[in-house]
Amino acid sequence: MFVVLSDSHGERAVIEDIKKHYEKTASAIFHCGDSELPSDDEIWEGITVVAGNCDYDPGYQEFQLQEVEGKKVLLAHGHLFYVGLGLERYSYFAEEKNADIALFGHIHQPVAQKINDILYLNPGSVAQPRGKYDIKMYAVIEIKGNHYTISYRNLKHEKIADLQFEL
């Protein structure tokens, strides 16, 4: 099981709370960018994080590729792939990197879908939600072989009823 959050826009306490809630149980915690925190902030110990379009610290990487629970997980903010217009460009990049899971931020809205056997997931925003779901949220992914259980959670760590998926 691992945790994905994004677009915290300076809300350090939210990151800290999620980290404390999962640091003993999650195999990984990912932040998909736009934290607006320094790249050397101690909060990042134990969290894989990338640069977003609002992160100007040169210490962040634009993308990361990491193996978690036997899956290659690609992490990017998404702005460089114009994910607001669709996932086509990001899907080319994910396929090039042989990713099993491609995480991204930027659009502040939940997305969970498979394209060519790659899971694409946006965890929404823990600070500034947009779109249909006006809920500050993050996602939890559980891996069962080639199937994924995705659970979107509010900041009280409660499951959001309409946002539970088996893919």
C-alpha cells in the first residue's frame, strides 16, 4: 500500500499529518509537486517528491522513477505534459519509461484510469480542490497482482464514497 498526494501549495501541516498517519504502514509516500516548500525541508525524509510549476527550488527533480511493491512507479507533476488537455503526452513518456503506474498532479482533480495496462492516477489536491469534487483529498493505492484498489481519502483519512475504484 502506498500514498499519493499533490498540490499542497504551502500547507506543510497537511503533508506532516498524512506522513505521520502512514509512515509506519505505507511502503512509499509520493508527492506529485506544487508543495511550494524548500527541497531540503526535513518533511521530505521518507517522501518521494517532484517539482511542480509552482516549485522554484532547483533541488527538485522534474520526474522520478521508483520501484514499489514490484511495480515501476513514475512520478511527475504533469504540467510539462499538458495533462490538463489529456493524458496522451504523459502516456508516451510513461510507456517510454516502462512504467506500471504513472502518478501526476497539476489539475487538482482525481483521476484513476488504465491506458495500455498502465495505471494513471492524480490524487486531487490536499489544499485547493477543483472540479466536481470540492474536497481536499489524497489517494491510497493497494496492489494485488495486476489489479489496483484505489481509495481517495479526505484530510480526516476517511474514504470518499464516490471515489473508490478497482482497476
